[in-house]
Amino acid sequence: MKKETFDYIKKNHMIERGDGVIVGLSGGADSVCLLHVLWCLKEELGIGLRAVHVHHGLRGEEADRDVAFSEILCRERDIPFKLVKIMASEEAKKQGISVEEAGRLARYRILEEEALSWEQEKKEAGSCNAGEIKIATAHHGNDSAETILHNLFRGTGLKGLSGIAPVRGRVIRPVLWARREDIVEWLRSCGIEYVEDSTNRENDYTRNKIRNEILPVITSSVNEQAIRNILRAGERIREADEYLEKTAWNWIGLHSVDGQPGFSVPELLKEDRVIRGYVVRGILRNMGCPLKDVTAGHIDSVLELMEKGTGKEVDLPYGLKAKHIYGRIEFSRRRDRPDVRDGSDGGQDKRTDAVPRMDIQIFPFQNQEEIPKNQYTKWFDYDKIKDTLSVRNRRTGDYITLAPGGRKTVKSFMIDEKIPREKRSKILLLAEGSHVLWIVGYRISEYYKVTEQTKNILQVQLDGGTDSGR
């Protein structure tokens, strides 16, 4: 287990000497295995190690048991431990999402805040070998296989069939190579205890049904190496997806006209159909449309426009549209559709002349690029955004992350900034659920700031501002 994990870390360039690693520790077999292996490899890898446990306010005494177990586990190994408590059901209600999804988003948010806090500690200490702070999650091979099958069953493109990535920004998955049964067997052979989450045995969620019913049948009745074979296929699919995406980006760069989002129909028809689809996806992504909300149907509807006459158009997510204009497909934002949420009517979209529009672009980040200092043009780390963004006014429960990783409610921030009460409800916010990226005109969240680890930039420019874009 230790050797395979060490080799997997090196193969995927997850950790360098001097880095700090925060483990998301639940107390279950997977995270206990991850923590113990990294603890054993701590000197060999040259890393600092910490653990964070998130109590979701669910499962009563069982959850309290998990906290106590995780704390003792870390104390015995002299690993700094932090407990963070949330109320996942309340967060789910506020954001209009499932409790499971609210818990997942909260865990990543909390882990990221802890990473920012550790970075600040290192800066204040003046460490000459500061290194980077990584977040290690205990996803394993079964999780990735479940993800591939789940996406396959509900319909997906190549990206959804590639499974869980070993590295995403600062998030690393050192035991992704291992099967669940490998992990459990290793823990038992080493006499290492762990706790069981009883909800994992329930089949209320689709993923649990795949985990508890479908995969066991496949491995016992079809091929005992099924999980490893699914993972190998996922790796090949990921490589193909990355190649096609790169090819599409190059095509867009070579065929763009004055920065206008769109393409020449005759030119794109020269390409294979798969490249055509990736070109459409690339254009939509560059316009700020999250690809998780772009379906195969949306892509097909745009490609079908190529066979239709001038003037024909299709609606796309986030108030976008594509229109055939004399041999070109051009993309734009519908002026008669909402593209701003004002937050005053329970989350319903409402477009008013008093609310400026935000123009959004997404592009790869080059470390030598200078981050804009403009008041109305801001850059954010695109890969940290997990949910749909909205532009709206403040709501109860909104908060912003400040250095060194602390949280402050937007209400408290506005009071501290001495913003007049009558102005507070008029200030625009760019938000992901209740987590605010940008209090327009004031400041942005530390959580979403661009760092050396940033791969992709989300650029947001407020229409009507005096600043120039990228």
C-alpha cells in the first residue's frame, strides 16, 4: 500500500518536498488508510501533515463517535487535528440542493479555507521553504468506477467517462489507484481500526446503488478485474478528452474573428463531427457557461443550425443563444432574457434596467500574466467553482472568505466598512450559493483568488465599468 501510493504520488506529480498536506478525515476506512500511509511516508516525502474533520450535523451519536475516533487517531500520531461543524441540512435548504451535495460543497470549501490559513501561517513565519499546501481526499478506484458508470447511465460525453482526476488544482487523490477491498484488507492486516458510516449501506442515492448492488454483481459474475478495467478505460478516455479539447482550443484560436464568439460553417464542416462538438463546447465555456450545464442536446442543436438557413437560432443555458448569419454561427447573450439574479424573489431570475450585466470569459492561466487591478474587472480561480454562479443582491446567510481563511458575513462586512444601511441592499454580489466571490466595488474572496496553482481563469467584467477587459 505504501509503495504503490508513493509511486502513484510521484507519477502524478502530486507532492513536492516542503509541501503541506491537509487530509480530509472522516474516520472511515478510506480516509484512515490515506492518513496513515501519508503519515508513514511523511519523512520520505518531506511534507507537513494535518487533518480536518467536518461534522455535518447529521447522524447524531454516530457522527459524534466519528469525531472522537478521528481526534484520538491524530493525537496518537501527533498530527494536528481540526474539527469544523456545519448544519448540512440548513445549507442544503438555503442553496436549494440535496443534503449530500451541500455536504460535499461544504467539505471542499472548509478544506480550501484551511489550506489558505496554513499558507498564511507559512508567510507570517517567513519560511524559506514554504512549499505549497495540498488537499488530500480519500477517493479510491471504486469511487472513480462508480462515477464513470453513474455518468454513463445518465448520459455524458468523454469528460464524464474519464472518472475522477488524480489531481485537480491543489486537490490530490493519492489512493485513487487502490480498490476499496485493497484498502480494507491492508487496514485489517496492519491492525488499524476505522469506523463505519451506516448511511453507506443504504441505497437511497443512485451512487450507493451502484456501489452496493451493481459493482458487486459485475465483479462476481462478469469479471473480478472489472473495476481495474473500468479505471484503465477512464484513463484512456481522459487522455482522448484532453487531446480533443486542446485541438478544439487551437481551432478556435486560429479561426476567431475580432474576438466575436462564433465560427464559419464551411470551415467547421471540414472537421470531424467530434471536433465540431468540442469547438461549440469551447466557445460556450469561453463565454462563461459552465460545461456541467451543457448537454449533448445543446451541442446538437447548435451543430444542426449549420444545416439551416440564415436567421435561425437556438436558446442555450445562461441566457446565451446561437444564430446562423450568412454562413456563420454567432453566439451572443439574449437581451430579452434574464442573465442576472436579483435575489429578492426567492432566486427567480429578474432582469431590470438598473442592474448592470457582467461579461464573463474563461481562459487558461499563464503564471507570467498580471492580475488586473481594475475595480470592475476581476479574476477568479475557475476550478474552485463547483456550482452555478449568480449575480444578485445580498441575502441572509451570505458570507465572504477573508485572510487568513476566516469567514465573515456580508452583513458584518458592510457594517465594518461603514456602508450606509440604505446602500447595502443595492450592492451587487457575485456568489456561488451563499459563498460570495465578489462584493462589487469593495473586495473579492480569498478562497477564489488566483494563485500559482491556478489552471484556468474566470474573468468577470461589469458592464458600464471604466476598465478594459483582457
